[in-house]
Amino acid sequence: MAHDQSATAPLSSRSSDATANRKPYWAPKVWHGMTFRNWMRLLARNRFAVDLKFWPVALGITALSVLNSMLALVQSLIFGRKIARTEIHEPPIFIIGHWRSGTTLLHRLLVQDERFAFPTTYDCFAPKSTLVTSGFVRRWLKFLHPKRRPMDAMGDGFDFPHEDEFALCSMGLGSPYARDAFPNRPQGEAFLDFDGVAPTEVARWKAGLFRFMQTLTFRSGKPIVLKSPSHTARIRVLLELFPNARFIHIVRHPFAVFPSTMWTWQSVYRAHGLQRVRCDGLDEYVYRVFLRMHRAYREQKHLIPPGHLCEVRYEDLVADPIENMRAIYDQLNLGDFDRARPKIDAYVASQKNYVPNRYKVSPEQREEIVRRWGAFMQEYSYAAADREQTPSKTAAPSRTNHEPATRRHAA
């Protein structure tokens, strides 16, 4: 089914939302951080199907990938043994949830606490050389990175917290984000939950994530907060690596998630793709992946140790971020919230003028969302008749079966 772009156009009062945040043609793409070997493997898997318009970009990535390989070797020679000996004593915190459910907001709130560390955009861009290159790039080349994300108006840059899935993709590991390079050649979906993936590939993926975590821990010595929607369907594998990891699962009304996800994929494909984007069947992809992700989450969340999982509603979080963050700290035993509160307060105040994108959902789409995602809506108390809106600042957080913003996880 072809995608009807008119159905997902942002309705924000800021006229710049749909176009001004689009990444410039010359801006760095995820693939600019790849080593030569991983870049060639990505091209070969996709039969070098780079559209003519993007040949100069592909040639630039190829040249840079040679340099990246040399820099990765330098990092390995200088820090390789130290990284390999680094033990991860403090288990990571995984922020999970479907795309456009508020994972970025929750991530940025939590990492205001200086007791935690996080992967930056540059870490995820060049994971194999970040220890030897990040200082130079973040100081002298930061102008290359757009100041806003392509899918919305949230601030962005090399120093911002970022999604570790991009690091895994840059490292050449299996990922649904491989589709971002060749959006007209669907691929990588199996790596969402590893269903049907060969054990050797799963082992390689786990080794890559663990090595990335060792690199971040070696640099900071702090517990790492990771944010990746794809991890929502990978709880079993993540617990094999980090048995005591904590998880925060955030959900949002599907009437907002569906059109926002559609717009996000279009924006990401334009920002990082090497093909002219057609988006054929994108709506079906969004419907299917949502179900696949939450099916895997429901089947695996019982594996999480008691007290290591809380569930958050986006609507509650934006209505009262401070009290809901306090509840998350209490449920997951993250330490003294009052110690972190001043910086979280400051971040909340800095975002007071932020206006999220608004989207139209056609009656036909609403009907299809209810038909296909109705079980999810019932599970998280989203009425089919509701129109998802950001609650007013005076709205009280929900207190049905859980404390503000969270549901307690029962073993």
C-alpha cells in the first residue's frame, strides 16, 4: 500500500517543522562513521543500489571509511586491551518503547543526573574511533551537524545523548536501521527481535554491544543509560548480557504514535538514505513492526527481575515530569532523586517553549489503528474515541493501578 503523505503532515504552529529541519545534502550520515570493511559489506548486501544523485555522497563515505579504519586501528592499539579488561559493575538502564513514544524525552531527563553516563551522537557515529577522535571533531567540526533533529524541532548535535542502535549499525551489526541507507530495499527487520537470525549472528551482535558498553564504561566509569526503541523486543538477549539491567518502558497513544512514526521514517530516510525515497508500503511496515515489537515485549518482560522494570505513559510524564521522574527513581532504586532534581528542573524549564509536531489521522487510519492495535490500546487504557493530545501543564498524572507515570512490575 502506498503511503499517503498528506495524512501525516505535521500541523504544528511552527511552519518550519516539515522542511526547515531537513538535513542538508552535505551533512554527515550514519554511514560516514563506518570502517571500510563494514561500509563495503553494507553496499554488497544491497547490490550497490545507490541512486545516481547520491554517488558523490557514497564516494565521500568510501574515502572517509578508509580513514575510519585507520583511526579504529589507532584506538585499538592505544586502548584495546584496557577496554577489553573493563568490567561493567553497574548494570545499564535501558529506556525502551516504540518510536515516537517519548524515549528521547525520557532519556534526556534521566541523563541530567551526573551520576549516569550516556552515548553521545558522536559516540554512535564513530563507535570504533570515538576515544581518539571525539575531542577534535566535537571542538572543530561540530558545525557539520544540524542543530535540530530532522523529524522534529528537538535540539541535536555531536554532544547530545543518542540512540545506541546507530552505533551498532555503524559497527556493521544486524539492525533494522540498515534500511535507512537503502529505504527502497527492506532489510534488517529480523534483528528487531532476532526471530530467525542465526545464532552466530546473534553472538556477534551481543559481542558488539558489550564492546560498545565497555568503551563507554572505560571512559566514564559510570552506569550507562541507553535509549533504543529496537531494544523493546530484545529483553531476553539484553538480560543474557546484563542480568541486573533496569528497564523503563514508555508508551503513548497510538493515534499520535502512528502518524509521527510515519513522518519520522520519511525524515530519517531523507536524512541518511542513498536512494530517492518512495515509501511504498511504509504504513504496512509501521503497523507490522509495532505489533511485532510489543508482542515480543509482552512475551519477554516477565524475565526482568522484580523491581527492575517500570512502565511509563508519555501523557503522564509531560503532565508532571518532576513527580513522575521521582516515581521512576523510587521504583527502580536509582538513588536520591533530590540530588538530581535541580538539573532536571532546569532542563524542564528550558523546554517550556517547545511545541511538539501535530499530525492529522484520517478516519480510515483511526479505524485501522483500532483494528490492528486495539489490544495494546486496551492494555494501556487508551480509549479508541480519544484524540491524543499533550496534556495541559496543570493536568494531574494518572493514578489508576500505579504511582505517577509508572506501573509496578510484578514478578
